Amino acid sequence: MDETLEISVKKKINLRAKGINAALFSAFFLGLAPIFGKQAIEMGVNPLGVVAMRTLFATLLLFVAMLLFQRKYLYIYPAGLIGCLMAGIINGIGSLFYYSALGKIDAGLGQMLYMLYPFFVAFWMFLDKQSISRITIYRLLIAVPAVFLVVQTGENSSGEVWIGILMMLVSSVLYALHLPVNQRVLYDIPAPTVTLYTLLAMSVVVVPTYLLSGQYQHPVEINGAWVPVLMLTLVTFFSRLTLFTGVKHLGGLQTALLGLSELLITLILSIIWLGESLTWMQWIGAGLICTSLFLVAIEKPQQRPKPQGGFLGWLSSPQALSPRDIFRTRD
């Protein structure tokens, strides 16, 4: 009995470690996204075109990879599909706001504002009746002044910049909402499956928006910007896979908090590649974010039972089926 318990504890620790590693890799890739996105915009691609092309190409890349090597992951049950589509639509709209904002403000400032999403995730999870640990609350409290400090640019902002700030905040709220939606589905479905159908729904939102916006650009017109667009596609592809792996093993809020490290990636690269700069207050804020990230190492693994009820409860798989039953047709 003790041996069984020990094996169970080790398994939980290994899964948690896998989730932490996946969340950190996701943060690294997501930290690169605004850099390549900003480069593409500065090279003449309009923001809607950037989000449409990177999402569509990432979706096609993942679909082809799964079709050739892991066809079993194409299966999904109806409620799970609806959940993925809902999350994709929410995040697709958020992506439109994100890249539109990126066309108006610096990549570093935009990512700082975007980093408010863990607070919004906590709010959505509270509404969904999911528990939040005490140390997670402490980490959120540390992150509050951190985010306040990093948005201190020391410059007067124009009306255009404030529009960009508002757009980025809307994007942050919507990104936060899609995480608990996907977390519900990830209790029963592998991360690659969730990634594919979420990206598919995002493409259904962003591609028609781009084509109908009147801002369509012929591929020849953006010839010089293909490198950052393709790099953005790759980081989108890998960030989505690792993101949902992190959500599956850690939960939406823990993954979001680890995702704060993407801010540091963006800030450092925005200085090196884009020539942006930070104030001393922003560096203090970055230090507080590092402190918040360190606390995840001392947090004990918790049993995360599948939440019952909540406004997202309907996304669960049928009660009569276990996860093994659901995926039996894959073999």
C-alpha cells in the first residue's frame, strides 16, 4: 500500500515537473512572438495580416504533422470540440486586439500590459468554482506592484498609444478567459488535440476578418517580411503545444503565472533587437516578477480534482465514460 502511494506521489511530481517545463518553454516562445510580430509590422505587414498568416500557417503545420504521425489525436468528443472552438474564437478575437495594439505601441510596453492576464485568469477560475492555493495568492500579490512598475514608461502618451493600451488590455482579458475553458477540456483530451482545434477556431475568426477588412496585401507586397512572419508561425506552433501541456498538468492559473517570464524574454529582446529601453522602475518590476516565478519552486504539488459545476461545467465529457473509454477508439 505504501509502495503504491509512493509511486502515485512520484508520478504527480513528475507530471508537475513536466507541466512547469512546458509552461516555461511556452513562455519563452510567447516572449518571442511580439518581437517577430513587431518586426513584421515595421516591415510593412498590417497587423491583421500578421495575426491571420501566423495563425493559419501554424494550424496547417500542426494538422499536417498530426495527420502524418499522430492521426489518433484528431479524435475529440462533441462537448470537448465545442470547448476548443469556443476557446479558439475567444482567443482569436483577442489576437486581433493584440496585434492591432502592437501596431500602436512598443513591443515591450504591450507585453507588460498583456501580462495582466494571470489576474484575469484568477477571476475567471473563481467564477468557475476552481480553488486557488494560498501561495498562488501571494504570487499574485507580488505580481500586482510588479506589473504597475513595468508599465511606467516615464513619457507622455498620445491618444494613439492609449488606444493601443486599451486594445492590449482587452486582449489580455480574452486570453485569460480561454485558459480555463481549455483547462476544462484538457481533463479528458490530450494537449495536441486541444491545440489543433483551438488554432482551427482561431483561424476561422482571424482569416476572414483579415480578408474582409479591406487591408488585404498580396504576398508580393510583403516579400521582405516573410522571415519574421514565418518565425512568428513557428513560435506560435510550439508555444501552443507547450502552453496546453502546461495547463493540463499545472492548471490555467499556475501556467499563467509561470508565463509571466515571457515578459522578461520580450523586454530583453526588445532592447537588443528593437532598440527599446527600460526605466529603473521597470527593472525593479522585472525583479519582482522573478520573485513570483521563484515561489513556484517551493509550492507543493496539489491534487487537482476535476471541478464540478461552475459556468464551464458543461464542457466536461459524458459522466458515463472514463478518459480511457473516450480514447479507446484511438488504438
